[in-house]
Amino acid sequence: MKIAFLYCVAIMFFLVSFCVNAQNEPLKKTASFYLNKAKKLSQNQRDSVFYYLDKSYALAVQNNNDSLKLLALHNKVQIYYQYKMFKEACKFNGRLDSIAKKLNDTLAMYNAEINYGRLENALDNSHTSTEYYKKALALALEIKNNKKVLIAYGNIGNNYMYEAQYKLAETFFLDCMSIIESLNKKETNDNILNVAMVHVNLVFIYTELNNKEKALEYLDKTDQVYNGRYFKGRFEINELKGLTYAHFKDYNKAIYYFKKQLEISKGRKDKTAIEHSLLNLAELHVSVEEYEKACSYFNAYEASHSANNSEDEILSDNAQIYQIALNSYKGANQYQKALKYAELLNKTLDTLHKIEVTNTFAEYGKKYQTEKKIQENELLKKENEIKVLEVQQQKKARNYLILLSILGLVALGATYSRFKAKKKTANLLAEQNTIINQQKEELEKSNANKQKLFGIIAHDLVNPFNAILGYTNLLDEDYNNFTDTERKEFISTINKYANNNYNLTRTLLDWAKVQQDKLVVNKTQVNCKDIVENALRPYLVMADKKEIKIVTNVPNDITINADQNMMQTVIGNLFVNAIKFTPEGGTITFNLEKLSDGTISLEIEDNGIGMTQEQLNNIFDITKVASIKGTNQEKGHGLGLILCKELMELQKGTLQIFSQLNKGSKAVVTI
């Protein structure tokens, strides 16, 4: 009887399980359909890819199926990573990690740690990436999954190799070798690419450590792994041999393997591979100073590359190709061709640098918007400030490296010009040097602009928040212990600092737009008196507080063709400056007239503290301008007058400043 009862229970359990699995099966098929659809779509169909990814995840959420959630989230992370949308990928990986830990799914936790490592690598944080890979390694060892262990060891080794810590990298890749040796033949074949990459990385490491014996040992092992398996592998192994022997200055063997690489490419009629092999041979012959042979190989490359390409496409090749050509023709005394490729090299490097500068300015603009939103929501924390400053320092260091690289190119150009035989060639290079020097001055100016911005952000924009946070913390923690008068004083102080920061942020954004040529001049016919009154109105309260008398001599019937917003910004800034440096009870006078040539002239004169001649000379130089406090200790940042001058120049107008110490200043705007 008891046995029959247990038998019935077993049958019921089987039937329940079968029903659950039967219900889950269509669900899994539908989710898999959406994921496969997303994977098969091309890169330029991003909206459709995201649509199917969201459908698969929504299906898992709707049915509260955690295993499907893990599958959908893992695919989301992979695809967002491919699109370089690292912030979104990190968000979805956080959900993946949370569900994996809730389910105690070790393999899913492993995938999450690997994903974190890849994302940190993409953000150039190799140290943090290595820590995630080590966590993944511990999980892979826990479940005794050799394939996952191999991947984790390889990723850690790659990071140490990237950081030039070759001894540490060697340790982890040798651990990979231990795993590989424990695999059976089928597992080795299934992981053939991972096995090959371990051997290749060990060749690279021992080459960097100048251990020729070990490098050649693993070079042979790499050859055995490929062993004619497929064309790409045989092509690459010959290139790897050529590069390794070239490093150890065994040039005959290096040439032999590069020629072998060329033969394989020709046998397969792979035009791209043929051209790549020709460039390798040309570069190697330059290394051994066989310049005629180098020229011969480069000519063959050029003939092949230009057969189906226009001249414009040839000019768009990367700088390394132009450098090979320059070295080849220069060594062979073919100066005319050498000059051609020197010019192409300079243009290519200049274009790459302009792209870098454009991206940098765009990134700064994005950061300014982000900081503004953080300020409005009062979510700025000290840890975030530190991180932002660290990123800015890294970018500053990168800009210095770019500048040093360009200076190196200038030095190379100067050295090259001294050895040219013909006067015409020398004159052409001298003209190139002049252009490069102009670019250098522009870069120095751009760098000075960034340094001024860093100074303002680090001091004038950040410091007031310490006061704001201090007063708000006092009110939050001890509100009832203060009198109404004290609370009003606190609120007034907070309002003062907030307004100052708001005005500074507006000025910074306007100035940044001018620097990036994003401001468009929109000229219309407007009344001068209206412009002056509208520009003065927001700041009259400031003048009233100091009991400053405002005198305006502006006729009613004079109009001007100008950008109304820009003119109001200029006049408003000049008015604020006059208020700041005019003592209580002083006078500020506005005189506007139309000159005989039709030009409109507006003079803004005060009887304030004035400036020294040195201050006057540096007032429009961003590298020398200094912050000066007003008569009532009002703070300034030095950008206002620079912005005014640039806004006037955009409208084909002028701004001049005249001043005498202790007598006052006069600003003259003409347009």
C-alpha cells in the first residue's frame, strides 16, 4: 500500500513538471525568436534591434520568468556594448547581477563580472576591470568550468599586458597553458581561437621581455595550432613570424616570412592582404636601409591600391602608410615624392587632431549641461567633484601629449628641411612650418582657454556650493533654533551664491558657444533706446543698492542693424562691470550717437576705481586676466569683457576700454 502511494506521488510530480515545462516551452521559443531577430539585424537598424530586445525582456517580466530575464538582460548588455552605449549597458548588467545573486546562479554571476570587466576596459579603467575579471575567475573555478576559467585568465593577462606589466601577464597566460594542456582534443578544437590567442600573446610578451628563445618557442607552437587550418590563420602566422624576427633584428628571416605572407595573399587573390604584405616588406626594407627595394614594394602597393580607387581615397589612407612612403622615398633620395607624402602626412595628422579637438569641445559642452542639471537638483556630492576633477586632469595630460606630438612633428619637419637639396623644396617646407606654427599658437590659445575654464570651474563655480551646502545643512539640522532674522539672512546668502553661480554658468555657456562657432548672428533693425533700456533693467536693483546715479543720453529715433540678444548681453555685462567698480553714490553715464559714416557709438562711463595700465593691457587676454573684487567686495571671473569683445566682433563691431586708476573707466561700443 505504501509503495503504491509513493508510486502515485511520483507520477503526479512528473505530470506537474511536464505541464510546467510545456507551458514554459512556448515562452522560451518566443523569447529566443525576439533575441535572434535582434542579433540578425544590421548595425544601422538600431531602433529595430532595441525594439526586439525590449520585447524579449518585457515577455520575461510579464511572465515573471527569472531565467528568461537573465538571458534577455545578458543579450541587452552585449548589444548595448557593441553600440558603445556603456552607461546603459552597465545599468542592464546591474539588473543581471542582482537577479543572478538572488537565484544564486553562479554562471550568470560569472557573466555579470565578465561584462563589468569589459565595460571598465571600454572606459579605459584597466585596473578596475582586472578586479572584476578576478571575481569572475573565482566563480569559474568554483563551478569547475575550464572554458570560463580560460577566458578569465586570458582577460586578466590581456589587462596586465595592456599596462605593460609583462611578468604578471606571463603568469596568467602560463595558467591558460595549463588549462589548455588539460583539455581533450574535442575541447581544444572547440576553443582553437582562444588557444591560438594565448600562444600569440606569449610570443608578444617574450618579445617585449627580449627573451628570444621563449618567443621563438611559442611562435612554433602557434604555427602548430594553426597548421594550415584556414587561410586567415596562415596569413597571420607568417606576419607574426616576420614581426618577431624583425624585433630580434634577424631581418633575413623576417623578409622571408613577409614574402611568404605575400605569396599566400596572391594565391588567394586577396587584394587587401596583398597590399598589407607589400607595406610590411616596404617598412622592413626601410629598417635595413634598403630604400630602393622599399620604394619598389611601396610602388607595387600604390599601383594595387589605386587600381580601383580614386585619388581622394588614396589620400585618405592612414598616417602609417604615408610615414612608410616618406621614409622610403627620402632614403632613396627621391625628394619630390618624399615631399608629396610629407605633405599628406601633415594633412592627415592635422585632420586627426582637429577631430580630436572637436570631440573634446563637444565632451566639455556635455559635461557643462550635466553639471547644470546636478546643481538644479542639489545632488552634487564631494565624491563626484573629485571624480570630475580627476577626469579633467587626465584630459589635460592627454592634451599636453597631443601638443608634444605636434611639436615633435614640427621638429621632424625642420630637420627634414635642412637636408633637402633644392631651394624650391626648402621654400615649400618653410611654408609648411609656418602653417604648423600658426596651428601651434591656436593650440596654445585653446589650452589656455581650457586652463582658465578649469580655474573657474574649480574655484568660482565649485567653491560657492560649499557655502550653499553649509547654510542648507544648518537650516536642515537646526532650523527651529534660529530666529526668523537669522533664517532670512541664511536664505539671502544662499540666494546670492545661487544667483552668482547661475550668472557665471550662463556666461560660461555663452563663451563656450562662441569658442565652438555655435552662435549664429541674427541681425534685425532695432531701436537703440529699447536695447539700452532692456539691457539695463535686470541690473537696476544692483545700482540702487549702491545708490549709483544712472544718466542715459540715448535719442529715441536712432535704429541699428544688429543682433538684439547679443547687444543686450554686451551692454548688460558692461553695465554690471561699471556697477561693480563704482563706489556708493557714484555715477554711470550712457551716451549714444550716430557718427557721420553711419556708425553707432555707445559710451558707458563711470567714476569708479579705474585700472592700472598693466590691467588695461591684459583685459582681453584670457591667459593673463585676473579676478578683481569690486568696491563692495563683489566677485568677478574675468570672462565678461572677453565675451563682450567676441560678441561684438561676431557682429563686425568693436569694443574699446579706456581707464585711469582712481578716476574711472569708459567702454566704447561701435557697430
